[in-house]
Amino acid sequence: MRLDKFLKVSRLIPRRAVAQDVLREGLVTVNGRPAKPATRVKPGDVVVLSLGHRTIKFEVVGLAEHVTAKEAPGLYRFLED
């Protein structure tokens, strides 16, 4: 699954366009490498998201095309926040 879509579906970022902007600015890494919107993620990947004064590190646990707000946290596991 594309990283920009994963960030939107998981509700870590509210809109896909915002996720694409954040990714283009170089604020996200996947397994230690800078990520682009089309970067593919899979379960087990470690993503670091830097937003303002906050850095979020999480592991991708699952993938889904659509999930409810209640199910979204099941797609990732926080490692550092």
C-alpha cells in the first residue's frame, strides 16, 4: 500500500493531500530511508513521522483499504511518541 494512503486510512494524518505534502517535505522516513508519497509500506515497516515539535515512531501492523475510526489504531503500533 502507498504510504500516503496508509497515513490517511490509519487516520494518523486527516487527508491524503496533507500526507502527500508532509512526505514531499521530507518529514517521514520508512526503515531509516526518506519516503515519498508512493513509497510502499508493508507490515513490519518502521515509520518515523516528524510534525512540528512532535516525532512519532510506529510500526505498520496491518493494511486495509477502508477501516472505521475504531479499527484504525489496529493498523499500527506506537514505538515512540
